[in-house]
Amino acid sequence: MTHAADGAARTATLTLPRGEIRTPAFMPVGTAGTVKAMMPESVRETGADILLGNTYHLMLRPGAERVARLGGLHKFMGWERPILTDSGGFQVMSLSDLRKIAEEGVRFRSHIDGSEHFLSPERAMEIQCLLGSDIQMVLDECPKLPASEAAIETSLALSMRWAKRSKAAFGEQPGHACFGIVQGGTYANLRCRSAEELQEIGFDGYAIGGLAVGEPQEVMFETLDAVMPSMPADRPRYLMGVGKPDDIAGAVLRGIDMFDCVLPTRAGRTAQAFTRDGTLNLRNARHAEDDAPLDPACRCPACRKFSRAYLHHTVKANEIIASMLLTWHNLTYYQDLMQDLRDAIAEGRLAAQVAEIARVYAREPVD
Amino acid sequence: MTHAADGAARTATLTLPRGEIRTPAFMPVGTAGTVKAMMPESVRETGADILLGNTYHLMLRPGAERVARLGGLHKFMGWERPILTDSGGFQVMSLSDLRKIAEEGVRFRSHIDGSEHFLSPERAMEIQCLLGSDIQMVLDECPKLPASEAAIETSLALSMRWAKRSKAAFGEQPGHACFGIVQGGTYANLRCRSAEELQEIGFDGYAIGGLAVGEPQEVMFETLDAVMPSMPADRPRYLMGVGKPDDIAGAVLRGIDMFDCVLPTRAGRTAQAFTRDGTLNLRNARHAEDDAPLDPACRCPACRKFSRAYLHHTVKANEIIASMLLTWHNLTYYQDLMQDLRDAIAEGRLAAQVAEIARVYAREPVD
């Protein structure tokens, strides 16, 4: 249900049997059945309505059939609200060894133990069904950028054939959704063709994949500008793997509804904090005697109960609590960012809000 | 205030300005300003009334003067209840490099950066005062066991001279306590002499140091049996660095009131769990599909919300949540153990309770 629109952006509520998702939404990444360094109830306290789980990691360890025997991913990891799972395609390309892509699917070796595995569109959907995923993604091929138009076109054609097979394999799963993934690199014509072909198949939502893989932000925004008119307005639009706060703000301005990214969690384990004033590196000695909170406007435990000096000390001492507190803070920052964007859309002042976020985050990181 | 006694054991409440301590008490170890992998409020939820902080670690990083400028250790680490600090003596002997012990004190190099430091009885007390410690320990020398009676006697004499200087340096600190430390290895005559000499100086409580350093449990218990009659009945008695559940139970039976040990926290970071049925190694493959809780009688989040299969998976995947959950569980187990011992003393059935704990924990670890 859409509540309000502001230009191309909209704020809405997506209702699934396991809970409502306020959009634009940021999905914390729970790769291997845990949002790293966080208790599930703490993730919920940050304001997250939905998590992302990684098919690639979960199929290798503990295994999809095992998760199913244990009652599904929600029960296993203690998160009863919605979960979106990717199809494994992106991680097979980026993490596994010795992969071999064919029409049927992709054969690869596990980065954990070298064991051989096979992922087809049908198996990707079967795994996501075994996990009990609420939103399941089609298997796609994710080519590295930059790549020639011919190479992207060949890859795209395979991804579209896989999308059709994925949808057929998904079948009918009441209460569960299946999303297609638009590919096409940075070529506007291929992106639009991909969006149209996916709509002919028919999906519950449409993702944009293969961006945020190293290209400059303006190239990503130009690609979005080109493809968004071809994305259906009555379905959720999901920009996969994005991103920094200013990436997200700019994409919301262009009509994106959903995001996922490891950045806030990974940064939290490497002493980086996102604040309303930009990023901070808590390892920097200038925080050693700073009794001030990380971000005085933040509601998270790291900011309410501890000083920058304490965060600096625990980072330097490699204490687990540093990862716990900074992850908690960064996820809170990201959820507050999304709430601010939702509020700005509802109040018709999104452009100014996005400009302010870009102003802060276009600066060099301060530390 | 003593509530009840059962043989040599007693249960009491120790009242300090920052809070009450129910004895027999187990103090979780917060070495470097954090109980590893735990939020302070979670430590409190386990039932802990008091934490232990390590003078050696805190003097090296972030430094006692810095902690004082930041408002003291309680504020710094977000724990407002009592804190006991050791004097640094034990860790200087076990962790630092190139130490040189003289009458004046001990010169050593930091295990972190090789920098040179000096710890005297006066400086040890000054550091603990700067940290704001509620219970401060005298500086002692901790000889390695086994050692000859002559070597222990020489070491003990130095420790007793240092105890006198420590007490003088502590001076008068209303609301804060200073504990002496009985040394003497496993020699009953030296232990008793040490206890008597400390009482002549006069302390708020009396600790037993230099045990649980590798000697068999029966030697530790024999040493306790020999020295406890010389320990004043009207003061808290603290057995430093102990121990396994059956070590604690046996020491409570012999009249000990306070304990600290890294075992529950360290074990939690290495996949070991203490349960009412003995210890479990969650890394073992037999837990991989076990949907049962770690310990069905336990109230902690690891047992209430997750399965053994989930703990096994997150241990194998080196996920931080495994350390978080198993630490939380182990600290809960230890606090419940202490509550059970307090209840057993109050109800005059301590011997049976201790025998039951010994029966479970004398077995080889099951996994």
C-alpha cells in the first residue's frame, strides 16, 4: 500500500504474512544465519522490518535441507519477521572457486572446504523454499563491470532464460514472493529490455542487480535514471547490494524501495561508524580521551551508554564489544536514515533531505 | 550481614555504597574494561553483583590516569555496581616480559608494546584508587608451584612486607575496601603464618592467592582445610582465580565467600558450555541437527531462543554470536550455581548439593 509519493520516490507498506515492511526499507545482511555481532531482538530494535539471508552461504553451511529439518531459517536464527534470500548467483561469481557456467546452471567449489556444488535456477528456488524465505530471488548471472555491450548482452540473455525457469520453479507459494532481477550492466537499452522481459514473465517485485560493483556513483545513478521508467510502478523495486548513505538517498530519490548492504555491519567490525556528521574511524587516537558520545542524536546503546573514548579503547584492545556496539550503532543509523527518508517523502521534502545527506557524505571521511 | 551458616560455609550480604553482594559470590572477569562478548546489562541479568577488573591490563591500556580523567572505571565501562580490582601482581608474573622483582617493586615490559613499567605496592594501590575500585587488593608476589618451602617462605615474606605498604598506601577511603592476600603455596604452616600476619595489619577482607595454578584439586582443598581455621570468620574470604564448578562448590563447603575466574567467559569463546549435566563442546558434529536447547533448565537467551544445532553452526562458522550466546549461557550457569549454593546453605543441605556438583563435574567432559 502506497502512502505518499514525492517525485519518483514513494513510501509504502509491503504486507507479508510474517510482518509489514515500511519502504523505502534497508535490509541488514544476515549472511550465515546471523546478522554478525547482533542478537536478533537487537536487530529488530534498530528498526529493521526484514533481513537478507545468503543462499550461497547457507547452502554450503549448514545446508538447506538441514535448515528445513530444523524448522526453517526463521526459527533456526530466531528471527520471526520476513526474510529475503538472494539466489546465490552473485556470491558464486565472487566467492567460489573453479566455477563453470553453462545453460543448465553453474558448477563451483565451496570457498569453505573445496567441495563441489551445482546451482541451477531450479535448485536456487528449491533452496530458498527449503529455507522458508519470504521473498525469493531468481538465479542470475552477475558479470563484472566494465564489460563490452556484447558480453553483457550474452550474459543478460542467459539471465532472462534463467529468470523464466526460476519463476516456473517457484510455482505457487501463497504468502511468499518471487522477485526478478534486471541486468544489463550500464547499458540503458539492455537494462530496459531486461525490465520489459521480466515483466512479461511476471514477478511480485523487481530488483536491479549488477550495480554497485565498483562503478562511480554517477554511473549508477545514470543507469537508474535510464531504467526506472521501465520498472513497474505497482511493484516493489529493489536495488541489490547498495550502499553508502548517499547512494541510498540518491536511489530513493529515483524511486527505489528496498536496499541491502553489508556496509553498516562490516564497517562496525572495522572501527568505522556512520554518523549524522559523516563517518568516523574509532581507531584514531584523537578519540582516546573524548568523553562525548559517538553521535549525540543517536538512540543506540553505543551512543547512549558509552563514550568515544570507550569505543576507541575496545577497538584498540580487539574486544568483541567494539564490534557489537559499532554494528548496533551503524544499523541504527541506517534505519534512522530510512525513517528520515520515509518522513521526507510523506512531507514532500525529499530532494532537500537527499541533498543534505549527499552534502555530508560527499565529504572525505573525517576521523 | 550473615544470613545462615552450614558447617564452615555461610551465606551473607556484603553491602557497599554501589550495591549489595550476595555471598558466596562469583565475580565475572572484565579484564580490559569489558566482560568479553557481553553488554554490561546482560552481565547484570545473569545475576552478577560485582565484576573483577585487572589492574595490569588497565594500567597498560587505556591507562589508570586516563580512566580517572574519563570519570572512573564504572562510568567508562557502563557498570555502576561494585568492582573489585586485583593488584596486577599475578598478571605481571604470568604475562609480562623481562620482569625484575626487588624490594621496592617489580619492573616489567608490557606484553602489548614492550614499553617499560614499574609496579610497587604504593603504585598498585594508586592505580586501583584512580580506577575507582570498590574492593582493592594488595600487591603480592605469586610464585609458580611447585616450589620449595624455602623459596615460598622468601616470597611470602616479601608479600607480607608489600601487604603492609599496600595497606598504608590505601589509607582511609570511606566506602572502599582493601583486602589482604594470603600466600604460602601448599605449605600449611606458611599459609597460617600469612593469614595471621595479615590480620595483624588488619584488612576489610582476606583473599587466598597462589592456588589454582595447576595443582590437583585435592591439594587445593587440603591447603584450604589447613588455612581456613586461621582466616577471620567476621570478614569476607576470597579464593582468587577459582575455578571449575566443582572447585567452587568444594571451596564454598570450606568457607569461601567470593570467587573470580575467566573460565566461563573464556570457555564461551571456545565453544565450551557448562550445563547441569556437565560440559559440552558445541563444535562436536553430534550437535549439528540437535533441535534441543543447550540446557533445558537454563533461563539464558542461548537456551531459551536457540538450538544446539544453531550454536554448533555459528561456532563452526566463527560467528561472533556464538561467543556472545555461549558466554551469556556460561555466566548464567555460574550465577545459578552460586544461587543454588546460597539456597543450600540457607536450607542446611550444602553437603548434598556439593556432592551432586562434584558427581557431575568429576566425570570426563561429555560432548
